[in-house]
Amino acid sequence: MPDEVLKYLRRTSGRILRRRAIEAAGLGVIVGGLVAAAGQIAFWMAGRPHRAAGIMILAAGLLGGVIVALIKGVSPRQTARYIDKRAALDERLTTAVELAGAGDVSPAAQCVYAQAAEAARSPAAAGVNLWVRGRATAAGAMLAVLLCGALVVLPQRRSVEERIVDALVEMSPEAVKALAEELARAARAADANAPLLERAARATRQRDARALADILDDLRRRGVRLVRIVRPDVLALATAGGSDANGSADTRPATAPSTGSSRYAGGPVHVWDPLYERFTAGRASTTQRAGTEDPPPVVSYEDAWSAARLRAAGALRTSSIPPEYRRMVRDFFSDRP
């Protein structure tokens, strides 16, 4: 086979290999991005750091794609087949490569070699697009990177232990007592971890957040989690700031002063409560038929306040109120008479 054809095939093989490496890197980013996204979600659900792991998986996918492409390589026969197909050269280059591999030097083979050299010099062969994958691969890689980037900026999910440590200082006495009793009960039922659990109960009673955090870290490293040894209602009470169904110090309204000119000395005060509307809906139709107007649903101030305070305490206990608003709710019910 003429040296001109061999040089063309080798040069073109190198160009194809570089493009294959780039395309394989894009595929690696897509696969690695999906794996990294799944890993980031799993780490986020577990409350553990996830940013570095996602970046490492994404980089591993990119590097793995490049390595696989370089290991596979591109042979002259593959290049000849690719150019013949893209430039419509009627298998001239592929036939020449196969004959040269067989060592054929017959006059017919020489004719095929000449046709291959002419095909290699043709404008069709020079203008062949050497990329296999189109814009879809680049778009997929970009979306995978954006997905991982969006998951990276997710706020770190705090564990139950971290939330309890943060709320310990402002926790109500009822919640502190309940949590300490649960830890003491778990200490009596444990063997190897009993000393740590007893220290945790003591730190809870003393409201020593730093000591409790260190003890809970030791327990976590030993495989002990609060969700397994403390009742869910006690955890909800502790993480919600210690509000109970009857209203704790955080949710109980302040008592109005017994003396002073600002004290209200009149009769009962009625306020609007929309929840009472459902009880008067049936009476509305009856009174309308009778030609009378149904009075608006009203209830005494004390009853409405107690109902609202109980609803707020229940919402805090079940953690249905976002953490950033719990302080606001507690302050509202503690500042109003």
C-alpha cells in the first residue's frame, strides 16, 4: 500500500482518537453525574457531607471515559471503514487496508492501492466530519453538571442529635426532663454504652450543650442513634423547643398584671373565630328561611386564645413549622396577654 495512504490513515486515526476521547469524557460526565446526583441525595438524606463526594464521582466519570477511549484506540482499519462510509468512497480504503494486511502485491492489488491513494487525496475524504456523537452528548454532560451543582448548594440536613444540641439551652423543663429520663432508661438497658448514656442524661439535665454534643458524637461512632433509643414523641418534643400540649414556658401567654390602669375591668370580650363557621353553616339556611339574620360565629377571647395556643403547640411538637419560624411562634404566644 502506498506510503501516502498509510500516512493519511495514521494521521486521521490520531484525529479520530482525540475526538473519541472528548466524546467519551462527555459520556463519562453523564454517567458520573447521575451516580454523583444519586450519591448526593443519599448523603443529604443521611445528614452527612456530600459536596466533595459528588465532585469526586463526577471527576472520576470524566477521567474514566477518557482512559477507556485511549485504551480502545482507533486502528487504521476502523479509520478506513469510517472514512469510506462518511465520504462514500465505495470501500476503497477498507479494501486497500485488508489487501495490505494480507501482503497482496498482485497487479490487481496495485490497482486497488492506486484507487485508495486517489480517494485519500479527494476533497470528500479531506472534508469528512470526524465526530461520532452530536450535540446531545454535550447537552447531556452540561445537564449532569448543572444537576450536581444544584444538589451541591442544597442546605445540609441536620441530624436529630444536632437539632437537640442546638435546642438544649432554650428547651423547656418538661422536654429536658423527658429527654433525660429516656437517656437514663436507655442506660439501664445498655451494657457497653451505659456510661456514655448516663453522662448524656446528666449533661441534658445540666443543659451542657457542648458536653452533650461530644457524648452524642461518641455514641454515633459506636452505632448508637437517638432515634433508636428515644421515643419519637420525646424527640419531637425536644426538637420542637419543648412545647407540650398544655403550653410550656415557650408557648404559654404571659399573665396580665393584676394592678395598674391598663388592666381591663369590663365584661367578657368576644372575638371572631373562623373555625366556628362550620358549626353554624347548618343553622344559616334555617335562619335565612325564617327571615332572620344568623349572628356571626364568635367565641370568648380566652377560649379562642387557648385553642390557638394548643394548635401552635401541636404544630411545634410535630415539627410541621419550619425551624426558622418556630422562635417567632413561641415569641408570639409568650408576648401576648
